Amino acid sequence: MPPPVSRASVVRLLNLTSNQGCRGCGRTHSALDHHTHGHGHTGIRGMATPVEKAIGGPPPGNTDYAFEMAASTLRFGQGATSEVGMDLHNMIKQLPSMDRPQAKIGIFTDPNVIKLPVMEVVEESLMRQGLNWVVWDKCSVEPTDKSWNEAIDFARSSHITHFLAVGGGSSMDTAKAANLFANYPEADLYEFINAPIGRGKPIEKKLSPLIAIPTTAGTGSETTGTAILDIPSKSFKTGIANRALKPTLGIVDLNNTATCPKEVAIAAGLDVLFHSLESWTAVPYNERTPRPSNPINRPAYQGSNPLSDIFSRWALETTIKYLPRIAKDPFGDEEARAQMLLAASTAGIGFGNAGVHMCHAFSYPISSLNKGRPVDLQYHHPSYSPKIPLIPHGVAVSLTAPAVFNFTAASSIPRHREALGVFLGKDRSHELNNIKDQDVGRALSEEIKKFLDLVEVPRGLEKVGYGSQDIGKLVEGCLPQRRVLDLAPVLAKDDLAMEKEQLASIVEGSLRW
Ligand SMILES: [Zn+2]
């Protein structure tokens, strides 16, 4: 039998894997003494959970002490889509024999993707196995409560037993919602939507199997338990983030991004970039409060942690290297397309377990308010239908990024310096040593702007029709996004007036750059 591990070696390991600096104070602490230095992280919004000190139990305190890694099984391979019929057949075989004849697959896709070769491959694969399926092709580009409810009604009335999503994040998210609510036939939409917007109930049932086949390299939805929707009546987007929503399997196939238009590929790639950078800089899991009183309540968005860091850091580097190549040659550069697909799923594993923060919190009102504005002020991105006013999600997250990372830098200079080094690349790595700590945020902000220029992102909120008169509305739309704002470093979460002021100054700094 091996000798028991000494406490000293456990401490050493924790120190090695601990985050480099406290996002609250910017100082470096070991993982074990991280919360003993008394700079007041506890008591946020009065959600303290009393924790008994049991022998051999968790350390005292209200911050979390544990983190989990959850990800879907992922299969990467050019041409792997044609295996989906066999996957579903294998799943159906696991049902009791009397239930197998009732097995029915629901394919969730959108009006564009249904015309693409990927759907032919999928349907042929299902046909070869003699499977029974129905198609819902009305997933909307930016799903709303209305489009979700229609998809849910379809899933409930069709008695679907197995779900298959084919498309971008919108189709995958819609399929997740349809699966969830088909398994909870009595529940209304707000039952599981994140609190405080919804009731944020835990999902206690095992949902039906879901296979996701992405056709963009972006949301990473094939591996996460996140599903996002727009609620136009409230002028913001929100969602459900719960491990139970994770697809059973994601099939990531290079053939399926071969027809993706350049603007769509860039917008999707920008989402990957900020999934990586926001999860890399999110409040660490062991500074997040409250500690859950039951593990089922530990959020999917836990804060940065040693494992999500590995995924987020790799995805950041890969996106910075390959997304500009997609902008130059969206269809011909197969290597860049393949790397971006890997990066999207990898970032998905990173942020799916760590979470994102302010760029995402702002993106929800930025995208949503655009639709309710007078027609002459609405922004129409060239990637999608000219009839639909749209600021794509990836563009919406980018617009505040230069100001956001300048703001968050003080929380962990080493971490922001490392991100800056990734943007600078090998050729300019010598510049990094000359940048003083107090200038890291500004320098990172400048490098983000240069990168966004390369992929032709509009230079600031004014370019998509917002002005200083909209600052208040954008801050108000951002504030309810607690799921992500609570992971934002530096933000004064227990002082609402100060928090509003900080958010307003970020919007102001994002109007033009
Ligand atoms: Zn995103």
C-alpha cells in the first residue's frame, strides 16, 4: 500500500495549482490562506450560508472551497457527422425493449441550416438505421421566449425521446430548452431561468439524451450546460446555466463549417475569444460566495479554477492565432477552421465550468435593446438577413472588451500580463518586460483593440447606434445578470451605487475607441 500523502505535500500541490493573485486585492496568496487576510469578500448581498465545522469536513467560511469539471463527451473528426444515426441507435438499444418502438428523435435546426449538406448527411445517417424522427427547423437566430415556447410545445406534443441539435448556438440552446421542458411538462419558462430573473430551481431529473452537432466555431454550446434566450419584453437576454442541460455527446466535424460565411465565422470566433479571456480573469472559485449548502446548488459558473484555466488559456492562444486567418481566407484555410473548431469546444469546457463576466453581461442588453429601437437606429450586421436588426452575440461581447479588461487588470496583474503576452505573440514578447504593472490594463486594452481591428469589429458602441443617452439603459439591462456579474473581479458587488458607477464608466469608455 502506498504511504499516506503528507499534509505538506498537499499544501505544496495546492500552492502550485492556486490562482496567481487574488482578484479582490491583486495580492498573491496560497490556496489555503486565500481568505484569511480579511479584506472583506464575504457577505455579498447577504446570501451567507452557515456551514458547520465538522471533523474532516470543509474548511470554515462562506466562500466555496471545491470546484467541479463537467463537460459533454466530445467527438472530433472530419466526416464524423455520418456516425450520428449509429449513436442514436446505440442509445435506443439501452431502452427497455417494450419502449424502443416509441423512440422518436427530434431534430432542432434553423431555416438556413436545413438547406445545407449537413442535414442531408444527418438524415441519411438516421435513415440507414431505420430510425423515426421529426424536424423542428424554426430555431431563430437569436432565440426569444416566444421561439423557445414554440419549440417546447413542439417537443412536448411530439413525444420526443431523443434530441438532436444541428446548427449554431441558437439551435443547440433551443434543443436544450426543449429537452428540459419536455421532461418537466408542468413547468413554465421562468422555473429554471437564472435568479433573480427566473426562479433558478435546480434540475433534479435526468433529461433525455441530446446530441449536438455545431455548424459554427463559436458558442461551445455542444459541451456546456448553458442556454441563452432573449426576452424582448424585458429588453435583455438571460438563460439557464445548469450541468443537467449538457449534451450527452457533441460531434465536432470540420465539414460542417465549410459553408459558414465569413462574417458569421468571425462573430462566432469573437465569442470564443471572450469566453476564453473572461473565464481566465473571472473571480476564482474559492473567492465566490455563497458556498452551496448542497452540491446540487453549486453553480456551473463557479469562477476560474486550475482546470478551466488550462482550457481557457489554450483557447485564447489558438483564437488569437487563427481567427485573423479566417478573416483573410474563410473557406480555403482549412487548418484555421479546424483549429477554431477545437478552440470553440475548448473554450466551452473552460467557461462552462468557470463562467464569463462583464463583456457577456453587457452583451445581453446591447443585443436586445437594438431590436426595440426606432428602425433608423437599429443595427443590421452584414452576416445575417438585412430584414433582421442584429448585433451578433460575438460582436456584442467585443464592444465593451477594451474598457472591461482595463478595469479588471488591477485584480490580478500577473494574469492580465499573461493574457497581454498572448496578444503580443512571440515576435513582440520582448515588449512585455518594459510594461509597468500599472500600465498592464491599458496595454491589454490597446492590444484587444488592434486585434478587433484585424477582424473588422465596429470601433465602439456609437458605431452600432448607441450614444451617451443610452448609458443608463445599458447599465440597467446589465445589472440583473447576476450569474455573470458576480464573477466580475473588482466590481463593487455589495455597494449598488458604486457598482452602477463602475458599470456606467465602462459603457462610457466603450462608446468610441
Ligand atoms: Zn458567449
